[in-house]
Amino acid sequence: MLDKYKDIDINVTDPVFAWAACSPHALAILEQDRLISYGLLCSAVRQAMAQFYEAGWQDGDVIGVSIRGDSALHMVAALALARMGMTQVSLSPSDPASSRLAVAEALGVRAVVTNHEGSRLGAIAQLVPSLDWNSQVPVVLPDRRSPGGNKTWIINQSSGTTGSPKNVEISHARYRMWSDRLKPIFDFLPGERFMSMVSLRFWVGMWRAMCCLSEGGAFVALPDTYSAAQLFNWLDLHHVTYLQCTPLHMHRLLQDVPAGSVRFPGLRILRCGGASLLPTLLQEARTRLTPNVFFSYGANEAGTMTAATPEILGRFPDSVGLPLPGIEFEIVDAGERRVLAGTVGRVRVRSSAGMNSGKEPALIDDWTYPGDTALQNDEGIVFLKGRYDEALNYDGILISPMEIESVLARHPSVLEVAAFALPSPEHQDVPAVALILKQPLTQDELSIYCAEHLGIRAPRVFILVDKLPRNDMGKVLRRQLTEIALQRLSANQKAD
């Protein structure tokens, strides 16, 4: 199916320019007090294209984007680079300069689009776009639109929580294919107000913002820093109907929402993804935020693979829903044989828009292995059981961190929990947990509770932390927890 996209004249920016042509005064971006119509947006994109052309940039160049606190400028740069056929890669301003330089050199970045001091990376050229947001007069320069098709639009860098980060190339055709796959469940409506708590610096944030603009919606941008009160005010003031977040964002929202009636009755979709969503957190969100909670499960290499609607989550709150149309979704054993319903195995998926090539180790015989274990019930609904590269091997017994976390998350005194492995010469892995408590608990109380609910799979080590180390998408960095626990155990031994 991907062939029908890659072999035609397609560019990810085409729908945005089409909306500018037919509805130039419709709202495209709302950033704090700034209202940007589709006509103004595309005029700014043409201005940026002219400056990129004058700098000598051309079709096929790899350009870094390092923009701080200006989502409108970030979107203009992204659209301009895509329309000219260049490949873009996010170089987050929050990352150390040495990390950004290493990524830029590894990917052959020619130049960087930026708006902040300290963005200079060695000898790599940088450009600060100068835009006139008050002019809709077309730039006196050919459009210089380039067909996209199977050319790389954006390089998506994985989080690297379980190993070295991977660089996944997303072509214009793959973006369209993945976006069309989502439409039956996560489609945008023309004029819809969409807000993402995931920054444009991340692929998921950029992808969904582009989908919003492609369907004639309005993207309500968030600044880099904001308070819960400001966020709630913007959601109300701008009549946001579609909100995207991670479980970590959802947890923070709930901390500031008083108990009682549903806080955001106007939300059509509250889409959550990017990390595991515990049933206890889901129930709170459905009760206190909106009943219209959707959850999706995906991977950098394969895009979104499953979706859970409010109806499915109402019946199976610990599920990630059904595989999306166009996805071959299988759960297999160690011999690559499909397992029976209700049996845990390794997830593998295949689609015509899966991955670019066989360069990635997760791709075997056209199947993508995202690294997760799961089971499907008789209806085909998927239940994740953790990552097989994170499984603990305690005396030959394989234990999923999710197994432990789901039990401890139900304890009324536990606010947040993350399970991880401690290396042991005797047992191979010792199950351990890091906890943030709502109220004091002794280790004996925790041990008894876990033994009752987990038996031999109960954690042996408990550490209390002020916060869990997470990446920017909210995924827990378990290796850091292992290091923290080992340091504490070593310090305790020295003290004794």
C-alpha cells in the first residue's frame, strides 16, 4: 500500500497549503496571544523558504532544528524544510551542546535553524529566520516545492531507554500512510482546537500537529514552561476539544484537578500514549478529566499499532485496544509461531509502511519486533505485559516490571512506582522497586503486601525517591534507578 503514496507527487505540506488556498483566514496556530491564519502561516513558510534558498540549502540536505519557546517558528521551519525536500532532525535546545553536535555529525547535518544563543555547533552553519507575520503578500520567488514520496522528511530519534537511540527515517509517504491509518479513530475535524502536551521537538508532537493542520484544525501551542493553572485556563479559554498527552502529563493534570465533577467536559478526545497507562490512573482520568480517554500503543519503527477507545477501556482498562487497520499484528513464541489467545508472547507487526530498510535490528523478514510482550484475548484486544529486554530473571523466573508496578499502584499509600532489576551473582536479578509515597509505609508493610499479591515475584528491595527519573516522553529510566539503588546499598554497607 505504501507504493501508492511513494510513487506519486506527494509532499507532507500539500494539505496545509490547500487549506491556505481555500480558507486563508481560518485559524491555523494559536500561540498565547498570537493568532495565525492559514494564509499568514503559508506566507511565513514562503519567507523561510526564500531564506533557506538564499543560504544555498537544497533538496536532499539534512538540516537540524533547534528552536526554543516559539512553536509557530518551529512549525514554519518544519513546513519550509519539508516543502523544499530537505530532511530535518530535531536538536533539542535542552540537550547538551556536545550531544547535539554528536547527533548532527553522525547524521551529516549541513546547517541548523535556530532562534537562541548557544546553538552554535562547531563549524556547522546556523540560520535565524526573519519573518514578517503581518504580511500575506507572496514572496517574489518560485514556490520551489519538491515532490516528497519516498524521500526522508524527518529523522525520528528514539528515546534510548533500553539501549542506544535509533534513528528512524520517516518519508513523506510513510507519514501519509501512518496518518491515514489513524483517521478512523483519531481523526481531526476542520476548525478543531488541538493541544499537545508533547513538544514539537518530538516526533509524536510534530506528527499530530501536522495532522491537525492537514485537516484544517487549529494547533494551540504551549510554551516551554507553564503552570497547571495556566494550562487549565488555556484549555477553557481556547475551547480545546482534542488534547494529546503522555501518562506522566495525565498524572500531573490529576494532581491539580480537584475531586468532583469532570473538569473538561468539552474534550472530544483525550489521547494518551508514549508509556504504559496504569488502570488506576486511567480510572482517575475518566472520572475527573473526561470520560473520552483514548489510548494508543506504538513504536518508533512502526508508528501507531493499536488503539483503545473509551468503550474498550471501559471494559478492559488494562488493555491497549485493537490493532489498527492495515497492521498485521501477531504474538509469537520463541520459535516464531503464533500463540493461542490468552498466551503471552513476543509482539511483532508488519505493514507496507513499517520500516525503511533492514538496517535496524528490530526488523526480521519484514516483521518489526518492537521489544514488547503481550497477549490477546478472544476478541483480539491486546494486553501489554512488559518489554522482554526489561524482564527480570530471578532464579530462572521471568518477572515483568509491569507485573510488580500494577500491584503496588493499587496500594492506597503509593503515589508512583517503578520496578527494576538489581544484579546479583546468586540470583542473576533481584526485583526492586522505587516508590513515591502519599503517606508513610514501613518496609515490613510493603513486603507483606507484595508477598500476598505477588508471591515469589515480590520485590526484595524498596527505595523511596522524591521523583522517578524519566525521559522527556515520560518513560521511566530503569537503568538510572539501578544505579541509584546500588549507590544507596553501597553507602549503607560502608556505614555499617
